[in-house]
Amino acid sequence: MVNDQFISVGAAVITISDTRSIDSDKSGHYAQTQLEEMGHRVLHRQIVKDDISAIQSELNFCRQHDE
């Protein structure tokens, strides 16, 4: 038996870029809009510099604040 019940999830939208800001991040805005229109919650949105330490730090932050 298949369960077709919708389950909303919390999500983070993380953009990796050295040049984008929240205002100029069209792909991040699109991802957030699509998730919300589908009934999900965007709990966190961040622009992260293209640096492995910064990316790892952001992913660790998201894991620690998993809701």
C-alpha cells in the first residue's frame, strides 16, 4: 500500500558564491520559492564563500540546528 500523504519538511538553501548577495542570488531565491510553493519550510538561507572551510562550517551549522 502506498501512502500518498504529503509531508512538509524543513530545508536550508545554501548558495556557494564569492560574488552573490541575498539580493542578487536568483537561484537561491528560486529554490526557496519553489520549496515554499510546494508546502515546505525554508528554515535557513545563506550565501557561503567558495571556500571548503566556510562550506564545512555552514553544513555543520545546519546539522546542529536540524529541526
